[in-house]
Amino acid sequence: MEQHNLNARVMTPEGEVFTGEVHQLSTRTAVGELGVLANHVPVLARLRPTELRLHMPDGEVRRWAQAEGWLQVFANRATVLVGEAIPPENLDAGELRSRIEDADARLRESEEGSGAHQLAQRDKERAEAFLQVAGADS
């Protein structure tokens, strides 16, 4: 049986992380988990920090810790634009725990609803998600 693929591209502000054919792209949007296969309906979605998984045609699964960003699916192409995409083996659990502690301190010191509070909340959510991807979420 012929396997259908889609073209995927993962970009960060530093440049291209991945480009090529994939069988499936799995990520998390603001409203929940999403798996994209070939010929998916058009989508434009805000992305949350999570594990980005690209299921390759040969069965390999490539993984990254994905920061906030956007996903566009159109004409059998999926484009992921995120602030960061880091391979799990490059994540430092100790550094991520420090980021969470720093964000917690900033949350306590900032006024709820302020820009500083929202930034601290976003930083904490990203570090917690990355810690899970690293496999050291305890």
C-alpha cells in the first residue's frame, strides 16, 4: 500500500530546523493536540509549548521541544514557525528547573494581568513543557 506524505518545514528565528517529507506531524495547538497527515484540511493554529514529533516515511520519529508559535497547513504543506525547537538531548533539566524557579519568583513579584506577569507565566509554561520533553519532569 502506498504511503502518502506531506511536506513539512520547521522554522525558528535562528533559521530552518527541518524541511522534508513526513508521514505525520504531531503538535499541540491552543485548543489541543493535533496530528497532520497528507492532504489535511487547511489550518492556521497558534501553537503551545510541547513536544513536536515528525513521523518520517521510514518509521523514524524526530522530536523537538517546541516553543510557542504558529502552524499553517495548506496544499499538502505544513509549516511550523516557533520561537525555539530544541532536540530533547540538548535540554538541560537543571537549567529548566532554574527557569521555572525564576518564573515563579517573577510571578509572585508582578501584578496579575500585567505584561510582566504574562511573560513570566509564558516562560514558566515553556520551561515546564521542555522539562517534560526532556523526560525529567519530576
